[in-house]
Amino acid sequence: QDSSATAVPYQGAEYLVSTTVGGQKLNLDFDTGSADLWVFSSSLSTASKQGHNVYTASKSSTYKSLSGYTWSIQYADGSGASGTVGTDTVTIGGTTVKNQAVELATKVSSSFVSDGSDGLVGLSFSNINTVQPVQQKTFFDNAKSSLASPLFAAYLPLNANGAYDFGYLDTTKYSGTPVYAAVSSAGGFWEFPSTSYKVGSTVHSTSSSVTGIADTGTTLILMTDAVVSAYYAQVSGAKNTADGYTFPCSATLPSLSFRIGSTSYATIPGKLLNFQVYSGSTCYGSLQSVGGGSQHIYGDVFFNAYYGIFDASQPRFGFAAI
Ligand SMILES: O=C(CN1CCCCC1)Nc1ccc2c(c1)OCO2
């Protein structure tokens, strides 16, 4: 049941996909960096429900409760949610999964209340799903067998409607031939080696253990401190503030390239590296520090330049310029 679902940009921070859960429409954030499908539920406090569509299990004729099952997730940005679990029929684009584990939020952190999404669809590997006592599978894991090819692709152009294609590659959405990197899924992410980068045309290498993950749930590109300091050293007037790196909006930004796997580089043009006005004539960078660790996070800004292919067959991650 190959299909394509439209991804609508929301305040430049995320892309929302209209998803039907038990016949109820919700705008969900597709996150290739996590493995829980969770929704705002009618059991949330009135304050938490403000501004959101919520899922009401009792109104779905196909909902089945998983008695005693719970979930609780903390994201790297400090946000989190938790609640109970059931199964229902979930349809995305034209792809339907019956008996999909649907995690009902009874608690969400404040950033989700002020966010545009009514929940998340986790599209990383199911080994990091948080449901207890029995871990559950992602929508994609459940849908795979019904797809022509066990893959999905993310097309997320800047400030324009994009799409998630399930089961096939839409050649009208990219140019050239996709290049692929082998993925190691042990950590649950679409993760690959990423050990060198370029600021403009200057090549830098990192320690051999550095990896990258393809993460549609993260807005920006988050890389290690070595990379961000090397990059902003080339931007006159750049400052590392408490909120992250800023620079004069008039600055000319070099491109940033990073290796995906052991062969090809992805290049983010300078234009995409100016995320938004921070204040007055000061702008905020699309490249920010990931904090500690040796894992680069390639978020939506990467997908503003590349069609991303999440192929479970090896597994491997592919990309082609859009
Ligand atoms: O937490 C996320 C993405 N997350 C996806 C689900 C919704 C809430 C935001 N990204 C992220 C990933 C690595 C980080 C980080 C943030 O801050 C420092 O390192």
C-alpha cells in the first residue's frame, strides 16, 4: 500500500502530517529520531489540551486498550510525555496499519502544549520504543510488509509543503542519483559514520567514532563543539550566546558540508544556515551545538536541501539533492 502523505511546515520549526487514528484526524510530527507513536488524549488536563486536536479512545469503534501498559519518553531537548497504551487503526496518506500501538498521553511537558503538533509518529527503530511491559512496533515497522519496498522518504522543502513517501521513491522530488550509507540500528537511530566535514571548501576531520543521525524530529543541525566553533570562526560578528550562536543578519555564511557514511558529502548552502532573525539585525544559526556526545543530529535543515531515504532493507540511509 505505497502512498504519500503531505507534510505541512509549522512556524519554521516542524512539519505536521494529517494522520487518522481510529477515524479521528490529528496533526502529527514525524520523528525519525524516536520510536513512539503518541497522541494528545482526552485524558489530558484541560490546560494541556488547549489548542490541540485530541484523540478520544471511547469514540473509536476499533480502539482496544492494552491493560496495564504504560509509556514514558524524555527527548534530548528536555521535553517529555507519558501515559497509557492501546491499539487502533492508523492511516497515513493511503497506508493503513490495523492494531497499531497508539500511546495516549495523559501528561505532556509544556513545550508540547505550546507546539503545533497533536503528537508524534516515531519512525526510528522499534528497539527504542518505550512501552512497558511489552515493547511495541513503529508504524513503519508494521507497514513494511505491505509496501512495495521496505522504505520511506522525507521531502521537506523550506517554507513549503513537503511529503513522506512510503514504499517508493518519488523521482519528481529530487535530482540526480541518491547516494547511500550503511546504517547501524543498534542504538535505535538511523545512524551512520560522519567523520569529516567542510566549512566552505576547507576539509576538517573528526575523531573516527563520530556518527550522525538523520532526525526529522529536530529542527536544526546540531553538531559537536569542534565543528560549530570551526564554522562560526569563519563568520564575522558571530557570537556564542546563552541561546546559541548568533551573527549579524548581513553576514555572508559559508556552506557546511558533512560526510554521510564513508563516501559522500552533503552540502548545506550558506542561505539555509541562517535560521531566523534572533533580535533586530541579529540572526540565529541553523547550525548549533549538540552539547556533549559524539553524535551529530541532522534535522529538518538537512532535509530542506536533500530528499532523505530511510531504507530498512540493509538498513541504509540515502540522500539526493531536492
Ligand atoms: O529533542 C530533539 C527532538 N525532539 C523530537 C520530539 C519532539 C521534541 C524534540 N532533538 C534534540 C536532539 C539532540 C539534542 C537536542 C535536541 O538538544 C541537545 O542535543
